[in-house]
Amino acid sequence: MRKLITFLTLFLTLSLALWGQVPNVPTTPTKEGNEQMIPEKMPSGTHDLTAADAEAFLDGIVPQQLAQADIAGATISIVKDGKLLFAKGYGYADVEKKKPVSPEETLFRPGSVSKLFTWTSVMQLAEQGKLDLDRDVNAYLDYKIPDAFGKPITLKNIMTHTPGFEEQVKDLFYVEPRSPNLGQYMKTHIPARIYPPGTVPAYSNYGASVAGYIVERVSGRPFNDYVTENIFKPLGMTHSTFAQPLPASLAPYMSDGYQLASDKPKPFEMVAPFPAGSLSSTATDMARFMLAHLQDGQLGDARILRPETARLMHSRLFALDPAANGMCYGFYEESRNGHRIIGHAGDTEAFHSDLHLVLDAGVGFFVSYNSAGRGEESPRTMLWEAFLDRYFPYTPATEPMPASAKKDAEAVSGAYISSRRSETSFLKVANLLQPPSVSVAKDGVIEVAQMTNPNGKPKQWQEVGPMVFREVNGQDKLVFKPDQNGRMEMILPFPFFIGQRVGLLENGKILLPVVVISLLIMLLTLVLWPVAWLVRRHYGRRLELAPQEGLLRIAVRIICALDIIFIAAMFGLIIYGFEHLWVFSDQGNIWFHLIQVIGLIGAVGTLVVLYNAVRAWTSKRKSIWGKLRATVLVLACLGFLWFVFAGNLLSFNSHY
């Protein structure tokens, strides 16, 4: 179960529909937005960011990370003041052959960092007048995204992850060495729209791929060709491509990807919606991309964006609150240590990457690991925060706790669900398994389940402003505010999804124990059935039942068995899909649907269990214990139904 939760959290985030408040979204950068959380004076660093110091610092951390977490290799590049400051590979690109990582030659898969190239391409076409960022995207497509909420989706919505799409994982990855057909994928995998555009951030790979497909159609060139000619070649990124499979000229330089360095390597991951995450690149090539963005779109004599376009792209476009990080034109804010920082993270099954731009310092930092590694801690996050603390030391100002702190902490308590979720398919259940519930730790201090420190204990957050909570001994903030329907929202440090408070029916902290207890009751009923028969046989007693009662007794136990088989088979198939990606494709639909038929029979069979309880209570022959057993079984079946319908497990929707 833990592996299932971890996997689905990777795609759906947090394990988490209503819609949120519509903010004022500026079409041009605002001074207030770009100066968010930046103090007037910065403390001077105790370490100068030089090539020698960076190498000594990273050499002291990264090899230790690789050894402790069983990671095969990593690649890092740092740029500063318009130059490549540092680039180095650590560990192995091929563990078996002991092939070292080269920052200049070894290709890594930076996952969703790829989106920054898609957004840059969109901005290039927008500055040429070929794209209108405020126009209905259907005007650029050869298919139609269905109307919903009376509002069209725009490229600005897509670039801020506010088109309102639900999450999908079907056909996201595959391993067969065939080139994906982007147009076909886009037309056959349209997600349901669950929020009005421009209202609720909910990270969307499909949305990013819509942007990439629009680049293809407007430019008249395949997406990889467009990016190659307009970004890679001008910047001298000779070891970068979106092509899948890799071109013969680059394939020998590709790093293997691993779960653990001690395991066998995974096959090359093919990304179907490739503008959202299929890039293969080196650390030094990524350094060139960072340099161009840090220098208003220019690197040497090459220019990929006009200065005003680059600055617009880095500006704040969407945020639900001024105190929280916001979305830019594809980049997202991750301000820290007193600096406004923008960037993007990326994950495939094997590769895990980060790109950060400290705009006011002219510093860029790229890191990618070719293994997931052991443990729940994120090596890249720990490395980045250690880097900032060394070269940009910062002590947050002490802020007094508001007088309303105790009341506010109680007001925000409750269970939340991620806005980035599957809402119409059976994968909605993933959002119910580990809800990010908020509870009061002490006056004015809250804890959020699933947000933990490296020691595994929940992080604590202290109120520092009206409904604004800052991490105790940290910098991240949580902002709470009601949406336009009065439902509380939890605005997270990452601005591409939020938590939405849920009521009793979707409260995983209650729902999960209920279904576990329900299934245990059913299991005990089945286990004790033959035990009771053996006991009666031992003592020479017979169970005196009328023929109809006997059949009803058997039917009730069959329903219990079907319910258990359904839950076990559904989650077993999903777990099997971790290593066999065909499960999350059309090939796997028949198996999911067959299992759902079992679940449907079990769900309808609750009527049989209920009928059995009614007969038990109306029968004069039944003992009080028999009546109570029948009632407990009804309650167990109702608990099962609650879980099944709350998690959409009986949705036969083939889009998930």
C-alpha cells in the first residue's frame, strides 16, 4: 500500500471539486509582484560563490548523497554573472560498466524542466505576433477542447496551470522504442475540465502539451525541430533533443536511469505528451539555457527572446495571495533566503531534476540525479537549500503571533484534498489515501500530515500574519483563505496546486480506517465460516437452517469475498503497473473493467446483505448475537460502498 501511495503521489501529488477565488491577473509584470518577499537589504554571504568554493562544497555533499541513498550518478551546472561557473558529473552513467558522468557529454532526462523550453517557444511566437496569449486555444488546434464553465482556455491559463483540467496518468509513459504521435495523443486524451479557467492552479501535463502542439501547428514544424532550430542551435546546445527514441548521434551519451544504483537500469522512458517532459540534455547545455534567461534572452551573439519578452516571462502572472509564491509565464516562483527565485522541477520514474534562477544575483543552478534512491528525503532539495544557505545566508525576521492565532489555527483545521487530482476516474481514490490534514499542535501552531521533517516528524507552522503560517525554524509559508463558495483553501509553497478542504464524505482520515475495518470484518466472516463448520462437526452438531436461509448465508459470504477480491485486485493491478507500463494504457483497460465488474456485483450485493439483516431482526429464531452479526455485516458493506463511491472505483471511464 505504501508503494502504491508513493507512486500515485508522484503523478497526482500530495495524495489528495469546487472552484476557487478568481484573483486579479495582470497582463504585464507589476512591481509589487516581482518584489514579493524581497527585503531592502540582503545580508552579505560568509562564502563567496567561486568555482573553487562551489567545487569544494559540492564535493563534500554529493558523493555522500549518492552513497547513502544508493544513487548511481548526478550532474550539476552553476552559472553566474553571464558565465559558466561550475559543471561536474558525479558517480556513474552506467554502473555496470563504471562509466562516469560527464557534465559536457552525458545526457540526463530533466522531466518537466522540459516545459521551460515549451513556454519559451510559446513566448517566441507570441512576440512575433503569431500567438495571442489571451485567445481561446481552440483557435489554434485541429480538434476542440469541449466547452465548460462558459469560459475558454487561453495560453495564459495553460502557462499558469489554471486551465482547469483534471489529472491523468494513462499513456503518460511507455518503453517501446517508437516515436509518439503528439496529435493523436492530444485528440484522444482530453481530460475532463473540473475548474473554471484562471481560477484554481492544478498542474497539468496535458496543458503543457497543448502549448507544444500549438507551437507545432503555428510554426508548421515538428516540435523537436522547432526547438532545435530556435533554441538549441542558437544557444549551442549540441547535446540536447526532445526526440524519442534518441538520435543515433546522441544515444551513446545517454545515462542509464535507475530506481537504485544497486538495481538493474530501467529502459529508456518514452513520454507520450513529449512537450511536457521528453527533453534529454547535459548539464552544460542546461547552463547555456539558464544563461540566456538570466541575460534577458541573450547568450553571446545569439538571442532567443527580446529583453522585454524575457522579463515578461519571468514576471508574476497568477497568484492566489500576495504572501504566497505565484506562477510566472511557465516558470514558478520559489522565493527563498530573501531572494526572488524562479525555476522548475522535473521527474521521470528514474530521473529527478531541478533548475533554479536567482534573478537578482545572476545565478542559475541545475542538478539532475539518475536514480530515485532510498529514503523519503529529496537529495536535490537538501542540496539546493544547503547551497542557498552557504552563499545566500538569511535569517527570517521575527514576527509576532497575531492575537487571533488560536482561533485561526482552529479555523483552518480539517482534511484537505489536492486540486491536482483525478476527479472523474477510479484514480480519484489516490487522493483519499493520504489527505494533507491540518491539526492544531498548540496555540497558533498547526501541523500538516504528510509534510514532515527529515526525522519523520510533522512540520509545525506558526501564524505570522492573518491566516498566514510560516514553518517553524523554516521559511516556507502556508496561506489559508476561503474561496468564493466559502470553502477553505490551503495555498502551498509551490504555486501549481493547492489544498481544498473537504467534508466528512471525502475525509480520508475517517474513510481509510472505515474501509480497513470493513474489509477486516468481511475477512473474519470468511475465515470463521469454515472454522465454525469444523467446530460444529467436532461436537456433532448441525446448523438448522431453512433452505432459503442457507442460500442467503452463502450469498452474504460470496458478497464479502467479492468485495475483498475487488479491492485487492484493483490495487494489485495498479502496483503491477509500476513495472509494466502497459497496464496504464488501452491494453490495461479490459483488466480494470473486469475487476470493476466484480466490484459492481459486490456493491449491488449489499442489498442481499441488507435483506439478510432485515430477515434476522424479524425472525424469532435468530439469537441477539445472530442479529448483531447481520447488522455488523451491513455496516461493513456500507463502509465498503462509501470508500468505493468516494474514490470513484466503479467509474468505467477509460480516461484516467
